[in-house]
Amino acid sequence: MSLVFPHTFVPWFRSVAPYIHAYRGETFVVGMPGELVAAGKLNAFVQDLSILHAMGIKIVLVHGFRPQVNEQLAAKGQTPKYSHGMRITDAIALDCAQEAAGQLRFEIEAAFSQGLPNTPMANATVRVVSGNFLTARPVGIVDGKDFQHSGLVRRVDAAAIQRAIDSGAVVLLSPFGFSPTGEAFNLSMEDVATSAAIALQADKLLFVCEVAGVREDPQDPESPVDTELALADAVRLLAQNKKPAEAMQTVDVDFYLQYCVKACQAGVERSHIVPFAVDGALLQEVYTHDGIGTMVVDEKLESLREADADDIGGIIALIEPLERDGTLVKRDRTEIERDIDLYTVIEHDGVIFGCAALYPYVEARTGEMAALTVSPDVQGQGDGDRILKRIEQRAKSQGLSSIFVLTTRTMHWFIKRGFQTVDPEWLPEERKRKYNWDRRSQVLVKKLS
């Protein structure tokens, strides 16, 4: 029996369509730590990657192998050594890393090859390409610590990777690089993913990792995740939380955040920290308005601004459902086109999520706020209040002393925000002539200080 209900599926699918259009043909670099595999999440994660691939996104996948290498070391009676947030790779650790990398690449390629019926991989043909795309250099000796076979990315063969992803393949990068003399170096997944994203000037860098994201209150592990973090705020947060280099032995949110910042500073538009503990987290981060993790951007993607002609379609799509159920008075496209300069919109990543119009009655020194609408996807997040505040500012700038609304269903929302009910006879004469007495809308007025 099908569990897909048209009344929920169709609106949901329509809501993700703008993101499907926006990301088709874009390049995403996805960093996957070995902890994801150790947690048994690989098959579901690869299925989600295959969905992104089917939607036309070009994917470079970088895997890590921290727990797998540690497991190999333990089997050989060795203890892992770290300093400055990096592994110290001696000859034994290098052998363990090579064994772990080979096993993981086999598991990842096998997961992409599954074509089981009734799974997201059914009928999927995903080719995986890997190779010597990375040139490395040694870390060397830092603060007296010899990192031996640990390395840093020197160069990424972006042209070769680009040819592979343009052909429709997923490129798989292991955290290994080679010097021009053929010496192997153990790299970190985060360094490889960040370097690849910068070299490709990728549209997104996503770390699907063991942390939830940056908390709104970093001191409270239960506080909500900050879903959008401006680059300047991320830099400031890292500076505040700076730890001594020798203390950086464990992976935490700041560890990933520093690479997100590095990528954005080098031209990658957006970088993300996404928790693999949540099923489907990658899909939620890419195809929903707020996502589920933390996105670092150079500038905030949400803007509150006056509308222009390009917003007409988005406004119509936003208000049509409320016109159909009678919450709003029907407006035809011609009317919206004529009055577009009167509208204020909230836009996020190219999608209109809220709007309202201000119709001034200058002689009466008042104005009507009409068509106030916030998408159901973001209700309860304060967008309505932000639009109201902007409408009040626009009214004041025009010398108006009050604004009013006509509503049949949302009077309590307005009353809580300082509006008072008045008789329809209060309306300016011009507006009173258009008042629909059969609709019996409540008239509410707010004085502007």
C-alpha cells in the first residue's frame, strides 16, 4: 500500500522545484568522514548522493578514514598520535592508512553500484572515477613535532576532475597525495575537500559529519543550530573560540568551521556543516528553505527589499493559495504588475517567501497594508514582523501617520502588534467606496509614532 499522499506530496514537490532548477549543473564537493561509514550510514548516504546526481548536480566526493586507520593501528598494537589537529603519520600509520583507504574505496564504489529495485538506486547508472588528482607536500616539523608522512595539498588537478564530472561521473578522492618524486603523504579529508572546492570554484562545499552545526548559543549544546552564518560572524566565532594548537586533538564544530571559512574566503559561494546522524540530512540541507545544518555564506542570502518586475511571478505563486481559500481578496496579474512598486518582499536564495503592499491615501495621511503573506514553509520565524516593520518605515517616509488593514481571519495577529479595531466608516472616502460590505472585513488601524 502506498504511503504517498497527493495532498502532502504535491505541495512538497512543488516547494523543492526552485532548488532543483537552481542547482542543476552546479558543482558540489562533499566531504564524508570515516565516522559516517563506521556509524553504518554509507548506503543511505550514497543513495542520497545518487539523487543529487540524478537531479543534474556534479559531485566530487572526498572520504575520510580516521576511525578505520585507528582500528588498523590498534590491530597492530599501535596508538594513534595527533598534534595541531593532524595525525602524525609514521611508516606503520602510513601502511594502515593505505589499507583503510583501499577498503573504503571498495565499499563506496560497491554502494554506488547497487541497483536494487524499490530503492533510490533503482535504474541509477552512476560511474565513479578516482585517480591521482592530488599533488602533496610534507607538513614537516611544527613546534618540534615531526609529522613524517603527513602532508598538505599542494595542487589539485582541477582540469582533469572537471572533465570527469562534466562527463557525468562522480569523482571520488581519497585523502592521499603524492609528491613529484612519488612519495606518498597522508592528507586530511577536510584539507582535500576544501582544496578541491577552491580549485574547482565549486558552488557548495558540504561536510556531512558527526557534528550538528554551529549552535546559536555555542555554550549551550541544546540550543538550536544557526542555519545561516555570515562569513564575518564565522570568522569572529573562530577567533573567540581559538584553542591552543597542542590542544586540538578532537574533532568539533570549530574544526569543520575553519575549513568552511577558508573555502568561502577563497571564492566558494557556500559551505555547509551537516549532521549525518539525521537520516536524509544531505537532501534536507540542499532542497529545503532553512536546511538542517549550518551554512556559511559571504553575505546573508535572505533579503528584505522593495519588489520589482522580476518578482511578479513569485508574488502570484505566494498569494494564490490564500486567494483560493478566501483569506485574501483576489488580485489579477495586471493589477499586481501595475502596483509592483508598492510591494515589499522577503527573498531567500532567489525564492519569494513573504510579501505585502502599501497603498497610500496621502490626503487622509494613512495607508492600507494589503496582501500580507508569508509562505507556510517559514511561518513562525518572524518574517511577518519584518515585513510589517518595513511597511511601517515606508509609510513614515511618505508622511503617513497610520496604516490600516482589512482582514476576515487574522485580526488577532494584528491586534497583538498594536492595531486597533475601528468601524469601516473610519476608512478614507476613496477606500470606503471600494469596501465590500458582503465580505464584512474587520478594519484595524495602527498609529505610527
